Amino acid sequence: MKKSTKLRGLMLLITGLLTTVLLSGCDGKYVVFDPQGPVAQTQYRLIILSAILCAIVVIPVLGITAFIIWRYRDKPGNKAPYKPHWDDSKVLEILWWGIPIVIIGILGYFTARDTYALAKPPVTDSKPIEIQVTSLDWKWLFQYPDQNIATVNYVHIPAGVQVHFELTSDAPMNSFWVPQLGGQEYTMPGMAMSLWLQADKPGEYYGTGANFTGKEFAHMRFNVVAEPQEDFNKWVDSVKKSGHELTEAGYKELSKPSKSEEQTFSAYPPNLFDSVVDKNGGHYMDMGNMDEGSKDDKPADDPKDGNSKDTHDMGGMNGMEDMDGMSHDMSDMNHE
């Protein structure tokens, strides 16, 4: 019996060593632990702090567990004190309640501080670039409203410049994520969410959808190419000269569930992003403070907008009338 136990332990040790050796040759790196922008740097520090605080609890607990198993094992001649009626220790209770409370307090403080600090991008001398992102089945559409160009499954950004992403979905809800630049943000039908990121230096960064959306979910990847401002401007000019426009019919075809290679468009229909948001509900989130509100270029009482104030008021009145009717019907049924 002892021989078989030792043999299994030896096999596990050999397997672990082989796994370590084989994986050490991989070129891949943990992108979450390789921050390349101010947002990712802040979140990285928070991850490290969380790991340290967790280790303060986990390591002593594991050590004490091993000690208790060894010290109080059932063995002839074990001189561990036998206390069948012991049920209370104020010192231990203060320790195992006090330490977690302190740790949660510290972690909560730094999490709240960093979250609020990242909610609104800092003011800089350089003008941020605006990019509108639409998640589709199973691809990503990027629109540049200032440059009037669009791409599919890849995006170019100037290095050292804030990028303000506005995100929505014309498919099931997804999650936009560039691990080396910052945390993820959801894309939802009928919602325009805001996210700001920045790449400190030129490079190519991995982006992906982090929410399951169907059988081709694994192909919802995109590349983020950060380059100097001059190179970015040249890339924009080359895209504009390509003459390959995205039409409304082309967008309808693009939005159908399918995989897609990288594509580039020299122009796209005006207000395409707004029309996608509006057709799914039309709700916007303000950049920075994340408060609910209308877009600046879309008046709240526009009669052409199906989400105008009058429409909401009429809907509310109709809803109350329906509720009153239901109440009368229920009352009649109770009398009967």
C-alpha cells in the first residue's frame, strides 16, 4: 500500500516537472500583467494589491491547516492536549473576524478610489480620438466619426493619445476588451456605453470579445495597432483613397451572423452608429460621469425620434390606462 502511494506521488511530481519544462518554452505572455497604458497600469496595481491581501489570508490558513493535521493526528503517544469541552477563544475570534474586515476595508478603499479616478479621463493638451464600436455576430465594426472611415476586426490608434470608445451592439450583448490597455466594457443593444483607453507606446495589442455570444464566439478577436500620430494620419489618408465605401446594403449584409476577415471602408452611411442604437432602444451613457442622458447632437424632443419626450409621456399614460383597466377587470372578477 505504501509503495503504491509513493509511486503515485512520484508520478505526480514527474508530471508537474514536465509540464513546467514544456510550458516554459511558450512565447505567449500573460497580457493582463503587461500593462501598456495608464488605465491598465492603474488596474494592474489594483490586481497586485488584491493578490497580496488575499495571500495574507490564504498562506497562513494553509500553513495552519497543515500544522493542525500534523499536530493533532491520531497517533499512539501523541501528547496534544485533549479538550473536549473547549468551544471559545476571544483572541482567535478577534483574529479571524478582525483581519478579513481590515483587508476588505483596505481593498474596498483602493477599489473605489481607482474606479472613480478612471471613470473620467484626465484633461490633456492633445485632442482625444473618437471611435464608435459595434459588436456584431461574429465580428467588430469600428467607425471613426471625425475621419469618416471604418474598419472591421482591426483598429488603428495614435500612441500617447486618449481614445474615447463609444460602444453598442447590433447582436447579443458582448464585452469589449483590450487586456494590455484596460479592463472590459459591455456592448449592449440599445445602449451606447463609454470607455477611454490609451496606449503609451507604439505596438500591436490583442483585443477580444469577453462574453459568450454563440458558436463563432472564439473568432471575435481584433488587433489594436498603436502608432505615432504621423503614421496614423498616413493610414487614414490611405483608407480614404481606397474608394471602398460601406453602404446601407453592405452594412445589412455585414450584420448577418457570420465570420469576417479584416476589412477597410473609406466611408460609411451618416449616423450609422446612432441608427443602430436607436433601433434597439436608443439609450446613451455620458462620457466621464457615466450619467444617463441624450447625445449632444440628438435633441431629446426631436419629433423624428421615436424616443422623444412626448412619446414617453404618451406611453406612460397608456400604461396607466391599461393598469386601470386591469384593476377594474380584477375587481369585477372578485365580485363575481
